[in-house]
Amino acid sequence: QVNLVESGGGLVQAGGSLRLSCAASGLTISTYVMAWFRQAPGKERELVARFAWSLMTTIFADSVKGRFTISRDNAKNMVYLQMNNLKSEDTAVYYCAAAQKTPGSNWQSSATYNYWGRGTQVTVSS
């Protein structure tokens, strides 16, 4: 059974930082495309950051480039999202997701991802 469990969310002032963690079990993160998505009230779920198939590069949404970093610890089977210089528009529920490495997949689409955590709330006050 696959489980993805997010932690590290909370309330932070604008300009502050948070580090989200995703603990994976039942799968090996190095064999999946791991990603972070977020969903704000009334909006669609959007990709925030992910690892490329090759694991050699990372991809970020334009809105978070230069502020967010995605990292992983394969030994611990953990994925992290370091969020700096947070803005009120970053307020959302953040989800960890895993997708099987299927050629031709649309990695931007939430529909591509096979496994999801329950999410962790991030609220940025201005």
C-alpha cells in the first residue's frame, strides 16, 4: 500500500519561510516522478515543483521560481519543498504526488499522478 504523508505546513507571515516534507512508503521515490502541487480555494490544483524523469533537473512553476526549492533524500524516501519569501498568493493546500514514469506523460497535469497525500495547509498572512 502506497502512502504519501505531508507535514510542515502552517501559518507564516509574508516574507517568511516554511519547509514541507513528504514521507513516502510503499514505493521508492527514485523510481517515480515526484512532485508538489497546491490548490487554493476556488482554484484548480496546480503544479508547483517536480523532479524531471532523469532526476537530474527540477522544474518549477513560474510563480515560485527563485523562491522554492524541491529536494529529496532517497535513503529516507523523503521529498521536501523549501519555500522562501512566501507571499499571500502562496496560500493553499500543498500536496505531494507520485507518478509512474510513463513516456509521453503530461507532467504538468494532476491527472498524470497516481498517488497523492492528503495535503498540508500553508497560510501566508500579509
